[in-house]
Amino acid sequence: MRMAISPPSGLSATAIGTKTWIVDIIAPASANAGERVDVEVKVYCLPEGWIYIGVGGKYDDTQLSFTPLSLWMGPYTIGSFTSSFIMPNKSTRLHIASLYYTGTEWIQDDYGYVDIALAGVPLTEIVNVFGPITANAGELVNIDVRVKNTFSEALSISCATALYDDTPLTFNPDYIWVDPGSIQSFTASFAMPNKDIRLYVGSFHWTETGWVQDDYRYVDILLGEAPPEEGVVQLVSVNTYVVR
């Protein structure tokens, strides 16, 4: 029976096959609950002679069959396999495996996956943004952004921002593997310019085709001396603050 096994842990979730390569998994980035999700997988046959190649899939422990069941493929050719499923009422990870036939059994060869978000539900969420209310020109400003993995699977998560005049700000860590439901802190520092600034912050998760932005917030930092009781700004929603 053809089936996609569970993915390897960590960032190296994509293996390289010995006889086949999964070169593309085409699926929507998001879908509504109950919506039909169409999937196309393109598999490259390595120069090992003619072999039968197939594809298997799995989401939420549900096996997914592809059409055609197999293709007789020669070296340096690409075969296309299609399938569809009904989007569950949550974001899901679709695991894909390519397989080849030895003459007696099917062997799993390459592996890949795509994350499909439930429409309107981001896979990561900016929970808090901590920073000063005001800062003097030239003063070092420390920013701490807390990002939550709201997905049911581990994700590689990153945080990015642009300062005034679209100047980028580098965070530490650059990116990190975050378990489901966990919150990760991303920190950065910059010298306060001689004017008020608006700091834009975005949270991202990694897919096999690149970074996808999930959430977005901004905070305003005013030029001037700090108030008598120093505090930090906790962002609870867009442009809404709680001073502690």
C-alpha cells in the first residue's frame, strides 16, 4: 500500500530521492473549510532507466490517492500526478512522497510537504511587541517581538520589520523551528533617529517555495525623554497599547 510516512523532524524536512525528485507541489496557500483543494505533484525521473513511479499523500492521518496510480517514466522526464480533498475546519500539512516500483514492491523515495492554511486563520500570530514609549535621539532602542505558532505542526518561523524610510531591522534569531502552540521571542536593537518613528513588524513561516507572511502589526515610538515611570509597550492589537 502506498503511503507518505511522517516527515523528518527539524528544518531538513525535504529529502532527496535516489531515483526520483519531487520538483513541485502545486496547491493553494489557503482554503475555506469544506472547499475542494486541488493538488498537483510533479516528479522528476533520475537517469536510472525506465521505472514505474507513483505518488502518495497524507493529511491529518488521512491517506490521499493520486491519478494516475503510476507512470512508466524514462530518464530526465517529469510526470504529473493530481488529487483533491475537502479542506478540514483547520489548517493542515499535506505530506507527499514519491515512490518507485522494484518489480515486487513500492519503495518510498523522495518526500515533501505543503502547509495549507484555513482561510482567515494565519499560521503564526504576533502576540506582543515590547519596546519603549519614547527614546532620545541616538539612544539604543531594544525591541522584543513575541510570535506564536498557531498551527498544529512545527514551523520554521521568522520575524521581520522595516523602520522609518523602509530601513530593515535584523532580528535574533533570524529564524527558528517552533513547536505547535509555542511562543518565540525575536529581539532587535537600533539607534533612535532624531524624529518620531513607526515600527512595522511582520511574522512569517517557511514553505518549500519561500517565506509567507502571516501577521502584521506596528508600534509608534516618540522622540523625547522617557516619562517619570519607565514602562514598556505591550501591543494587544493594531495600534492599541497597554502601558505597564
